[in-house]
Amino acid sequence: MRYSKYSNSSDKDFHIDMTPMIDVILVLLIFFMVATSFDKFSSMNINVPKSSVKNKLQDIDEINVLLDKKWRIKD
């Protein structure tokens, strides 16, 4: 029995894998949903109240925590 290199039987089994195309469409859909939602918030006018606190808190450079042998915080 001889097999032909160009047989017509392989044409019947031809199909396109749709998974990569669906992945790209979902990524584009999510991208445009996120991109359009930012545009709505930038056009909103929000009146934020001003702070009444005059003194700002000083930044703490370090915090010391003492632990015992059982990894509990010492008082």
C-alpha cells in the first residue's frame, strides 16, 4: 500500500485552534474596559475638604520591638 504525500483525506481533518484568538480577544476586552473606566473618573469634580490640622506628625525613623524566646512581644 502506497501513501500519497498530497492526499485529499487530510483536508477533511483540517481545523483552526480558536484558543489563542479567544485569549487575545479577552485581553483586549479587559484592556479597553480598564482604560475607559479611568476616563470617567478624571472628568468628575470632587470637592475635598481642607485639613484643619496645622502641625504635621513627625516621621518615625525606627521602631524597636522586643521579643522573648517564644516570639511574644515583651511589655
